Amino acid sequence: MKTVNLHTAQTHLSRLVDEAAAGHDVVIAKSGKPMVRLVPVTTSSRRAGFGSLRGKIRISKDFDAPLPDDLLRAFGIKR
């Protein structure tokens, strides 16, 4: 972890931002007391909306056909 004082951070902010973006810990201190930490911004994955799987899912034509008798019996359903 790299700790720099506030004056140095003001002078070399661009370099410190590059270091933080590369994954290094950078802490900025004021009067020797750690005040803030520079961390890279993580991009959150965008949540899929309605229709985002269009054309990727296929439903068979017999999707809603009655279940076979042996499967119904397995679930305890008698015909």
C-alpha cells in the first residue's frame, strides 16, 4: 500500500490515478493521518431486460402436451 501526503497527491494526481486503476492501493494522508483511498471504479454488469434472450430460447411444439401416465404416477397423480 502506497501512502502519499496531500500536497504530493495534488502534484501527482494523474500518476496516482493511473496506479490505482492498475490495481495498486494508494492512500492519501493529511498531516500523516490516512484520509482517503484511491480505488478503481468497477463496472457493474448490466442487468438483462425483457426480450434480451429473443432468438436464443426454443420451446418445442409439444411443450404443453399431457404428461405420460408413468410420470403422472411418479408424482402421485392418478388418472
